[in-house]
Amino acid sequence: MVVSAKVCNFARIMNMIYTVLLLIGSNIFMTLAWYGHLKLSEMHITDSWPIWGIILFSWIIALAEYSLQVPANKIGFVGNGGSLTLMQLKVIQEVISLIVFTIIAGFMFRGEQLHWNHLVAFCCLIAAVYFVFLDV
């Protein structure tokens, strides 16, 4: 009986790890789809592109995002045998989104700087994760 409980906990942990990894990949593509064209414009690569070309380019990248986001939610959601509630999935996704955005923006847009208020906001996000997982 103890072994089956350990196996069940291991499966839940692995399920959560797969979900988080898929969400990280998804958010990398999302950030590139939403903001990558700004870097391409800054580099004068898309200067002659019509807006519909930039939209289409972003949508192609977004397809990769959705190809990871949908399975992440399906695998992680408690209603599908996962270990996360809908609210937990959303808060985790938002935290991952902001972390990925901060890292990518730091590399792509060197002029963007972190300030004290950004760090306070990140602390609030950590608190949000804590509270969303609090068993009430």
C-alpha cells in the first residue's frame, strides 16, 4: 500500500513537471510570436513587409505555442487526471510567461532594464503561486 502511494505521488510530480516544461516551451514561442517582430523591425528585416505578412509570421510561431499549450493544459488539468486545478494552471502559466518574457526581453532588447518595482511585482507573483496552492 505504501508503494502504490509513492508511485501515485511520483506520477503526479512527473505530470506536473511535464506540464511546466510544456508551458515553458509554449511561452517561449508565445513571447517570440508577440514581440519577435519588434526585434525584426528594429533590425530592419521586416521594414518592407506588409502588416498582414508580419501577422502571418507571428501566427505561424503562435501555432507552435498552441501545439505545446493545449497539451500542457490537457495533461495538467485535474479533470483529465492531472494534478492541477484550472486556477493553478492559469497562475503557473502567468508566472512562467512573465519569467520567460523577462529573460527573452533581456536578451533581445538590451535597453530594457529591471527596476525595483519589477522585482516587487515578481515577489507578488511568487505569493500568488503560494496562495493558489494553499489548501483551503
